[in-house]
Amino acid sequence: MKKKQKKKLIRIIVAAALLILLNVLPLPKILGSLFKSQDLIRGFVRLGLFLIPYFIIGYDILLKAAKGIKNLRPLDECFLMTIATIGAFALEIYEDFPNADYNEAVVVMLFYQIGEWFQSVAVGKSRKSITDLMDIRPDHAMVLRDGTFVQVSPEEVEPGEIITVHPGERVPIDGIITEGRSSLDMSALTGESIPKSAGEGDEILSGCINMSGVLKIRTTKEFGQSTVSRILELVENAGSRKSKSEDFISKFARIYTPVVCALALCLAVLPPVVNLFAGHAPGWGSWVYRALTFLVISCPCALVISIPLSFFAGIGGAGKEGILIKGSNYLETLSKAGIVVFDKTGTLTKGVFKVQDVHHSSMDRKELLELAAHAESGSDHPIAASIRNAYLECPGAGEIDESRVKDIRELGGHGVTAVVDGREVAAGNLKLMAQKGIEAGPCHSVGTIIHMAVDGNYEGHLVIADEVKEHSAEAIRQLKENGVRKTVMLTGDADSAAREIASETGIDEVCSELLPEGKVERINGLLSEKDKKESLIYAGDGLNDAPALALADVGIAMGTLGTDAAIEAADVVIMDDDPLKVAKALKISRKCMRIVYENIWVTIGVKVICLILGALGIANMWLAIFADVGIMVLAVLNAIRALRVKKL
């Protein structure tokens, strides 16, 4: 509990204790014995005694109301509480001075502050879930310079420098482990509590904690581009993108407050004036009391506080699970998902390709792989990496020498051509072979097929297979259970390999052998097909997924394998590349929106009923307190349920 919250709690306790004491003590007898036949003095002393707890609990509200009036922006909840409570004091003085009962005026302010305290604690709890993510910011980096390790700020470390990380320290910058082996605590990044083992040659992300051995790391990025910085930037900016529900509540409050103030004024003035003209007693006290009750009931703080808090809690809860949502508008759109589209490689599959076999080749296997590896030497695609690895695993294979390669041309959606040792090499799919006028041999194996041509002659093909991620099928099943009516997979791979993956995971529709622009065209087609009330979600990780991620209603990037372009274009980032987190993000968003709608409808419903009862004189100030503070506390407590997402 923060210092400010503790002070408010102390004020609440002191004011409540004084109020109870004033009601327990026989004040009429005490004051009567002290001020016999001096009713005026007795009345002022009684008023002064009740003003003590009132000012203890409400002085800050009175000051805020005064500042609002001074700045010509008076119509907020502080103004409503001030008018209602001061009016209640004035009404009691008017009706029963010197023996007036000022309990209602003090209790209204007391319960309002109790509600504010609950709200403050709830926001603090939600904010803590966000600031816990902020703890991943490293304080320093130990970098090797002039033969010794020196402590510097992470911002001063350049890519390619060597840093050391000891047990218990956070990794400050993304890099590659050059020496050492350790277990890594990745929970701050992915929400996964099981440590991950890492050793020499493995990639390591900033923000994780080294749990055992000393690691030496060659940095691959600047601090500003590292994972930890990107996470912090996403979290810090998440609150700036408001949902339609939040915008509606903000606009609603700006219109609603002056309207209810005008209605309360009419309620206080018009009926007495009508009674006067009709020749009846005006009944000012009764109608002013109804107007004050109306003001207390009408305070919109339950909506204004609980709706943003619900989204804040939802984003915080998702962040703890390794799902970074860039704004509440995306959280709301995600909850309406009707179509979910997946990229295949790196999203539904591990993206760890391996050359399984070489078919129909008259060349030596090692020679063919050597030519293919050198032709693919300039590509960072997982398939290209698998070809290079297959060559390096061959007995007697030398290092890949890029100086042997000229005129590399990467043809999106087709493959690559290059001149290796003076020989023209083409490696790609059937489209590339057709473009070159080369007749390719058939292949009945399931997987990605890379056809090879050397100097215009067909030299066989490589069969490359990827492995489906452990939770892909379960993710598709859960999405369908949660109301997603259609799942689609888009890929540039061969149709046979794509359909094999779709069959294994339960995907409804497959679009294979697509160029990057083909993915965009299919996304546009799906957007035109979908219902207006539902949204389209796209999940991918590669550079070629960036246009589709930006085009979809909500783009979800796989953060660990994902390229910078994909993460920038996406609206949601999943830090551990688990497709099951796509389903979990949907569940979190739907739970959050369910809480939002519960708070909106229950709050408005109760207030409308109580406003009508207050205007008719049936509801008193005690019911007004429940309609305002009681509903606010219930709405706030309901909102913080959005934090609990672990078991979804």
C-alpha cells in the first residue's frame, strides 16, 4: 500500500470513529446542559462537531471542486459530491436547527472516499502487474574493453561487443552466447516458469535472468533495439490507444454530468414554483432534498473508473503471461475474432527445417548441397539455413565462402539464383523451374521441395521438412471452442506440405504456394467475406508477414522468432512463440470485455432505477450512497478480476 493510500485510510478510520462517537454520545443532553436556553449556540456547536469528521474526510474533494470552478471546468464528481453534501448540511440547518442530524452529509462524503480508496488500491494492483514488467530493465552491463570487463550503462554497448553475465543477473542486451552454459529464467518475457537451458552458439534475449553459470555474450543489437527495450516501449504506450468503449464512456461522462446537474436544478426549483403558482405550499425542503439525492446517485465515477481499469487490468494480466497487447482498442477488437489466419512456418510449425533427402540427382550429394548452400548464403530464411546446415554436416565439407558466389538474386515466392564458381545455380520451387524453362522431376514426399538446376540442367531436388509445434492442434481446437468460426493457413510452401500440416492441426482452409502479395490478396478477400460485427486476426512471424499483420484487424507477431518488421506491424506480440497463446489472448480479451459490459449495464441500470426513485421522493440519501459508492466499489472489484488470467 502506498503512502498516499495509507494516509487516506487513516483519514477514513478517524472520520468514521468520530462519526460513531458523535452518534453514541448523548449530544442533546450534553449540549443542553452546557448551553441552557441558548439554542443558537448549541446548534452551532453541534454543526461544528459534525464538520470536524466532514473536513477530515472531505477537504481534498472540496479543494478539487474549488479548483474546477476556478478553471471553469466544475462539472465533475468532486463538484457533485461537494454540492450534495453542503446542500445536505444546509437542508438540515433549514429544517431542524439546532438539533439537526448531519449524519447523511458526512456519510455521503465518507463512503465516497471509501470507494475512492478501493479504486486506488485496485488501480495500484493493476499497475503493479504492469510495473513488474518494467523490472526487466537492466541497471548495467559488464562489457569487455581493452582486455578487461568494465561496468557501463546498457545504452553504451555497441553490437558485436562481448559482455559477461553472472548468475542472478539480468541479460542486458540481445546476443549470442560465445562461452558458458546456464539455465535461463524467461518468466518475465514469456510467462513460462520452467527454466530454459542455453549454451554456446544459442541466441539469448535481454530481460531473462541467468540462473547458474557465467555467460559471455556477443551482442547482436543496440540496447534500444533489444527485446527488453521493445517490451518496455510496448507496455508504456499501451494506455495511449483507447478502445471504443473507453472513448464512449469519456464522451458519455462529458455530456452526462452537465445534463444531470441541470435536471437536479430543475427538480429543486420547478416543482416548488409550480406549487406556488397553484396556491399550494412550495415544499422547498422536500424538493431540494430530492435534488441532492439525485446528484449523489448520478455521479458517473463507477463507469469512469471501472471501464479503463478493466482494460488496464486485462492488458496487465496478459503481459504477465507473455502476451503484450499494444492498446485497449486491440484488446476489444481481439474479443470479436471470427476468423483467425495463421502463417505456417514459425507460427504453427517450429521453423526448424532439415534436409531429409536428395531425390533424382545425378550429381554427388555433397556437391549438390555445396552449390545450393552457396547459392543460399545470402538468405536468412529458415529453409536456406537448413540447406547450409545440411552441407556443413557432410563429411569433408569446408566453410561456406561467399567470395565464390556472384549475382545472387532472391525471387520472392520462387527461390534464388546465383553464380557459384562460374556455374549458374537455380534453387527454388516449380514456379522458378517453369520460369527458367526447365522441366522438374516429380516428388511424392511430403515437405518443402527445393528443385535444383545447374547451368540450365535439372539436377534433382531437396526434400526439406518442418515440425509442427507441440500446441498447434490444441490452439486451433481452443479457438473453435471459443467462437472462432473459421481458421485459415497461408503459406508459400508446396500444397502437399501445407495440407499435411493443416490436417495435423485441424485448420479449416489452406492457401499454399503464395507470394507475399498473395497473402495480402487473400487477407483482403477474407476481410470482405467476414461479418461486420466480427474481426479478422492474423498471426505470423516473418518479414513477409508484415503487410498481412498490418492489414488484419488485429495482427499477432511471434516475438522470439519474429522479425523486427513483423513485431512493429503487429498489434499483439507473443513472447514465447507458443500458438496456444493466441487462444489465450482471445480468452483474456473476451473475459475483459465481459467484465466491461457487466460494469456498464449493471451500473447504468442501477443508477437509472435509483434516479427515478430519487426524483419521486422514494429513495433517500442512504440509497443514493449505495447507488453511487456501493456500485463503484462493486464495479472496481469486478474490474480487477481481469488480472486473473493464469487458468484461462
